[in-house]
Amino acid sequence: MEKSIRSVLCLDSLKLHARGANVIIATFLAIGTFAMHRVGFIVYPGFQLVCLAASTVFEIADRVLGSPHYEVSVRSEAGGAVRGTTAVTVLSEPVGSESFDTVIVCGGAAIPEVSAAIGAFLRRATDATSRIAAICSGAFILAEAGLLANRRATTHWMMAAELQRRYPDVQVEADRIFVQDGRIWTSAGMSAGLDMALAMVEHDHGVEITRAVARQLVLYHRRAGGQSQHSTLLELAPRSDRIQNALTYARSNLKNSLSLDELADAARLSSRQFSRAFRDETGQTPAKAVERLRVEAARQMLEAGRHTIETIAYETGFADRERMRRAFLRTLGQPPQTVRRNAA
């Protein structure tokens, strides 16, 4: 916008009529003000600083676009310094009667308390705001304000069950990176806020601009909202190196049959010892864990969208698409075609 203003001021050096120049300047200023998309990040004591990393997406978008399109600010109930979960404190302005195009509520390490003032601000914002969003546990603030009633939403997978328990009228989708339901956006754990912000920029300015933003941030273009939050290897969390080695071997050799004997050999245990130790440490049988690893790998390939279902079934050790379909239904409750469609 400054460049546009400077261009108008140059007109004055050409000795245009003063009144005419003023009209042109005012017009350019009005256009610039209208074009700016106002983004407000809501913070509170105990918010996690990483949530504000999503603001960088809008900053880089302006750089890619070549001119300011987003005006980002940090807001809190009373304004002033707000301390996060670490020793870092950020300066904020108080929420008031001003309107935003996008409001993003930050999350915290714990389920946040909802102040009456923030709740009232969010309810007012629903009438004038294009998007209201929450990162991670910030979804609890939206739910308490009544904004998630009868809507689809997500949050960090560790808090999803509690969100559903407290707010049964919310359709919680626990295994999603982010969810958009109309004007309401919610994301999973902290880094998922970047994916959600990239999706917002894509909505505003298209795929090519978003790819350029992601490249500057050294990020994958963006993970689709339908992608899983979970890692099977992390969830199984075996205590011993031997069981971990067997799981790592299985994950790297999904084309193999991965029989009990093969896995036991990778763990350097007898089949009987391995079977008992595996169940003790993971709570699952080796066969069930292998199926979950296959489903996870197949799901990632489906979401990438570069291979046929037959190829994916072969590469992940299912042998054929029907076996893969049955495994998806057992593990995810939906067939591969649905997973691919949701990730598109």
C-alpha cells in the first residue's frame, strides 16, 4: 500500500491539481484499507507460544504477494503483557468492539479457563468475522462460548475425549489435523496451527501462493485437514529396545510377511518370549500391531494421492485391495476410498 501511496504522491510532482491529487490519494487509501484482512490472535495466561508461529504464515504471505494483505495483532482480555507457559511474555491489546476478518484462539498445555469477556467477544465476532478458529486446546474456549454446538471440530488427540465429554453436542473428530465447518476452524496439536493457517491463505489467495509461502517456511505445502494426528510407533511405545527394534524392522519391511518368527528374530528373542513381551509392553498382539503399521503407511500413501489403491495394497503388504479394505474398516472404520476423498 505504501508503494501505491508513493506513486500517487509522484503525481503531485507533475503539478496535478491539489484537490484532484487528494481525491486520488484518498481513493488509494480507501482501497488499501478495504483490502487488508485483519487477523487477531487471542492469548491468555498459560497460552503456548508456538501457537503464535501461525502468524508467520500471514507475514510470509504478504511477502509473497508483494504487498500487505494481512494485518495481524495479538489480543487478550485486558491487554498488556501476557505470560505464556514458558518464561516468554508477549504484549497484547485488549479485545474490544473492533471487528476482525479472522480470529484465532491460541491453545495451552492444559485445558484453558474461559473468561466471560473473551467468551462474549467471540460470540459477538460470529456476526462480523469471516473465520473464527482455535489451535489445539483453544477449541475448549470456542465450545464454552457456544460456537461449536452441532459442528464438527478437532483438538489435540490427548484432549479429544474430554472435549467430547464436556460438550456432547460437538461432533469431535479426534484424528484430524484441522477441521473446517463453515466459518469455524479448529486444529489439532500446536504445529497443526501452521497447517490450518496455510489452508486459510490457500482459501484467500489460491494454491500457488500457498506453495510459495510453504517453501519459504521450509514446510510441506500443507498437510490436508483429513490427515491423521497419530503415529502408530509412538502410540505403541514399547519399553525395551528389543521390541522397539522389532517394530522399526516391521515398519521398514511392510512388503514382507512379518510372521511371528520373523519379528522375533529381529528382536533376538524366541517366538514365545517375543509374543509374551510384545503383549506386555504394547497391550497388543504382534499381528494386530503389524496391521496398524500397514494401515498407517497405506493411509499416508492414499493421502499423498500419487498411487493407485492396488499399488498401495502391494507396497504395504496387504497383497490385494480387499484385504486392505477390511483392515481399514477394522482400524479406521472407513474404507480406503473415503480416506483418500477426505484428504483431497
